[in-house]
Amino acid sequence: MCPVSRRPGEARLRGMATGVELPEIDAQRCVHTRAETAGCAQCVAACPRAAWVLDEQQLALDTVRCDGCGLCTAHCPQGALRH
């Protein structure tokens, strides 16, 4: 299975400093934590700033690139992202 990650400390500090609301990840709902060969990449494809990174090891949010637009949240078919 592919872990889902975000650097919560960095995200919280960046959010406070810039006022950007970053997406919250519900790892229990994300297919990448439930299936070893999950094929979903809707959040990655929807992000205009390439803030989501998906490789064989994990799905991760680059909190520096994320501008908080919320497009990934709207495109997640599992409802694993909240804004």
C-alpha cells in the first residue's frame, strides 16, 4: 500500500504565515492507503501547481507549491480531501 503524507507542522506554519488553507487528507478514505495497486490520480491531475506528488512509495502534498485553490478536493472521488 502507498502511504499518504503531508508535513503537518510545516503546513500549519505556512498556513498561518500566508493565510493559505491547505487540504486536509483523510488517509482512511484514500485508495492509496487501501489498495496496493491503486490507480487513482485525480488530485494529481487536478492540481494546476503540481503540488501533489505520486510515486511507487507514497502520495504526498508539497505544501510549498500548494496555493489552497481546492481543485484537488473537488476532484477526489473518494472524498478523502477536505478544505
